[in-house]
Amino acid sequence: MLDVELFSDCAADAREALHHLALRPYSVMLLDLDIVGGSETIIAAVSKMANSQQPIIFATAADRIGRIDAEGVQVVMRRPLRVREVAELTRACIDASARQRRKAVARDDELHA
């Protein structure tokens, strides 16, 4: 991930992931649907965040792909993953997200001017 200038945190289970989400905003979340503690818990927590604070969620799974509740999940990838492709896709989403957030701030500034 550092090859494409991405900095990341890692969580071993849902509880740790929720802790990270409470500490700082993220642009993208790579979420294994088989995470200990339940991916549904994490997706529910993200859905309660303000829209401008919600990260893009990449869901990964080996065999649950067909049973994913797509609500709140923007990208679904089957494992095994190719790290380079994930890093490049993540970088593209972060760049797109930053452009969208800049546009939203500019609109807010126009409304308050």
C-alpha cells in the first residue's frame, strides 16, 4: 500500500475496527466479510456516520460473494486479492472521494457567503 502512498490501520476483529473508526475518519475501508465479530456490525456503524464521514467500503470474501447485503458496500472483491490491484483501486477511490469532499465544501462556502 505504501507503494501508492496509502497509509493504513489494521484491525484483527470488529471490536478493534470500531475502535479505529471512532478515533479518526477513513476514506476507504477494506472489510473482510468473515471478520471476527461480524462485518454487519461495522457496516451498521458506518451507516450511522454523517454521509461526509462515511468511508468507501470494499468488502472481500472467499465464498460469500453471492450473499452480500449490498447496502453500504460499494465494491465487492473475491479473495484471494492481488495487493497491487487493491492498492491502485484504493488510491483511485481516495482521489475521487477527495474531489467530492472539496466540491461539497465549496458548495457550503457558497451558501454561507
